[in-house]
Amino acid sequence: MSQQYPPQQPQPNQPYPPQQPYPPQGANPPYPPHPQPPYGAPGPQPPKKGKAGKIAGLGCLGVIVIAVIAGVATGGGSGSDDKGGKDKTAVAEDKPKADAAQKPADKGEAKPDDMSTPVEVTAKKTAFSKSILAQDGSAYTSVLVTVTNNGSEAIDVNPLFFSITDTAGTKHASELAVDEKQIDTVKLAPGENVSGTITGKGSFTAKYVTYTDGLLGDPLRADVS
């Protein structure tokens, strides 16, 4: 036996919203567009950095600061060394100049002992004293000389070690035994002296006497006063 249902009552006409058409099969369903923020509203905020980013930034900044400090320290030290080197060079260059300037002064400031030479010779005019060995009718010129040994070693004195040069530049050898006051042949110890005449043949004006300590020694000249 079939169930009987009461007849449905007719519903008054009510407005229905229009139905959205279904998209065709296989197509993506449409999505509503994102709402745009109103004009003047702040935009989206950037994401905040994490702690790891902050630590990395501080580390980079520290490396830069250390590098700058190291560069300044290195530059300052180099400049100081260069300056010190220049000062030393300047002192080194000035020192020889000071020594060179001091040497002439030291040389000029001679001590009393430095004023004396190892051998001192003086010569004076004197009259000729004829000996028995002098030739008759010959002219001779004599000079009185004094030899003093101021050195520390003994020296030899001999009439043959002397010569006389006249005012015309002529050199006269010593004539032996023609003057009674001829200087002796002796060896002078340090501090000793000896005097005697040196005689040249002829009549002339003596200018200076030359003495040589030994035939191969250094000559020493004494002006005749």
C-alpha cells in the first residue's frame, strides 16, 4: 500500500539571488581579488631581522674597526721610524763636519813639548879663524852653528853633514879643518847640544845652513842671523 503525502502548498513568489554559473569542467575556480589597502594607510612592514643577522652585522663592523686601527698604528710607527732614521742620518752627517772643524783647532793648539823638534839647529854669522891647514891667500867664510838634540834618541853631528847656501843661491860644501873653531864630530845624547863653525871656500854672504842627520837623513835648514 503506497503512502500518501499531503499536497504541498504553493509558496509565495520570493526573490532569489542569481546563481553563479559553474565553471566548466577542468577549469580553476575563480578567487576573489585581494583587497587593496585604503589610500594613506601604511604598507606592509618588512620582516624583522633575527638575532643571527644582528650578530653577523656587529661582527663585520668590529672587523672593519680593527683593520682601521691596525692601519693607523702601522702608518704611525713607520713615520716615527723614518723620522728617527733621518735624525740619525743628520747626526751622522754633522759629526764628521764637527770633527773636521775641530782638527785644525787641535792642530793649532800645540803644547810646549810639541813646539820643539827632535833636532834644533841655529846659525849665526862669525869671523873666520884660520887654522894651519888653511891655504894661504884663499878666502873662506864661516858660520857658527849650534845643534841641540831634543829627541829621545842619540844623533850624529859631523862637519860633513853641513852645507852653506849664499844669498845668490850657490851651495858651498863644508871645508874641513880650515877654521880653528870647527864643530866637532860627536854623538849627541837626548838633551845635549854642541856648537862650532862650518866653513865654505870663498867670500860670500851666507843665507842659511842645511844639516842632515846622517848622509841619508832628512835635511834641516836654519837661517843665518
